[in-house]
Amino acid sequence: MAVERTLSIIKPDATARNLTGAIAKMFEDAGLRIVASKRIHLTPAQAGKFYEVHAERPFYGELCEFMASAPVVVQVLEGENAVAKNREVMGATNPAEAAEGTVRKAFALSIGENSVHGSDSAENAAIEIAFFFSGLELVG
Ligand code: DAT
Ligand code: MG
């Protein structure tokens, strides 16, 4: 198995409820290491750029507005199969479909306000990590 890095975002609904530590602990307990972390407040334009791949989807406006509504915590998680492992800990996009023990089952409020983002492939992880962090900020 390969050691990978993936991008995680603790979304506004979760930072607003003071869940940053609880969510980070779930990733750490799953064997992922937080090798970079910062709390930022995205502008709507920055959120729009990050989620550009979803620009044609009907919920794009709502998604960008939500992501810019309050601070987020962006983190780089490192570990064996980090991309897939992070997605497993996150749970399904829709919390109604998320498995027991996942972040979204425990904390998500709705399909839109679903507490966490995680890269969906190693290729996208590299792009998303570079969107938020310079190489100097990644400390394994
Ligand atoms: P994921 O975040 O699980 O990778 P995605 O990439 O398909 O899911 O969508 C990105 C985000 O967009 C998702 O976390 C929440 C929002 N979203 C997805 N489907 C939605 C829907 N049907 N209605 C509202 N928001 C939605
Ligand atoms: Mg996605």
C-alpha cells in the first residue's frame, strides 16, 4: 500500500459548532496524520474556484455561499491509502446514507451542510493540496 496525502476541509457547519477537534480526532484515530492545518475564511470567489468542477451542478451557488459563510479548517492528511481512508471516515455525501461511526453520520446536518470535504482521487488531492498549501507548509 502506498503512503498518500489528501486534502480535508472541516466545513462551516462544523467549525460553527466547535467540532474541529472531534473531527480531527476521528481522522487521527483512523491512522491518518495531520501534516498541515490552517483555519481560514474563504471568500465566495475562492470557494467558487475550489469547487469549479461542480460549476454546472444545480447546487453550485448554494455550495459556494455555504463554504464562504464561516471559517473552515483545511488540513492535509497523510497515511496508507489516505484518499480512500479519509472518504471512508467521512461517510456518504448524504448523511441519511452515511454509515454508523462516520463523520457525516455523527455530525452532518444535511446533504449540503455535511461537515467535511475530502479529495476523491490522488490526482485531485495533489491539485487541492496545492490550492491551499505551499510545500513548505507540509510537515510530515
Ligand atoms: P462529496 O463531498 O461527498 O465528495 P460531491 O463532490 O458530489 O460530494 O459534492 C460536493 C459537495 O456539494 C457535497 O459535499 C455537498 C454538495 N452537494 C452535493 N450534492 C448535493 C445536493 N444534491 N444538494 C445540495 N448540495 C449538494
Ligand atoms: Mg467531492
